[in-house]
Amino acid sequence: MAAENTNKNTRFEMRLTQEQRDRIDQAAETKGMTTSQWALSNLLTAADRDIREAHIIRLNDQAWADFTAALDEPMPDRLVELLNREPIWT
């Protein structure tokens, strides 16, 4: 995890049952962390994972075969023409 900004100026609150709170407190204690430190660390880890996984496309065997077959096909003439054009942003 990158260095954290120590200027914390926002709060994140959630409602929990006492059992849920006790479990989180116990987990934090096992790591030698405050409950807030433990929760933030685990939430950020989960957030990073979910953001990464949102950019992954999973294909079954048939979809993979179709995808790789499409890559092996020659590019359509219109696409070749487009790629050979001078970009409008230069």
C-alpha cells in the first residue's frame, strides 16, 4: 500500500451488530492494530482487488477460441485505413 496521507478529514461510518463489532475488534487485536486501522487496511485491500478485477475479462474456452480466431483474421480494410490516417489530435 502506498504511503497514506495523514491529513484525514473525512469519516466513514457503518452500523453493525454487536457480534459483528466484536469479531472485527478481535481480528484487529490479533494483528496488534486498532479497530479503525484494521478496518481501513482491509477495506483498502478489498477496494484495490475489486477495482483490479473490474478490468479483467474472463472467457470460457469457446469464447477464447473465438477471440483468438478473430485476432488471426486479417484486419478489415476500413480499420487499416483508419490506422494509417494522421491523428486529429496531433
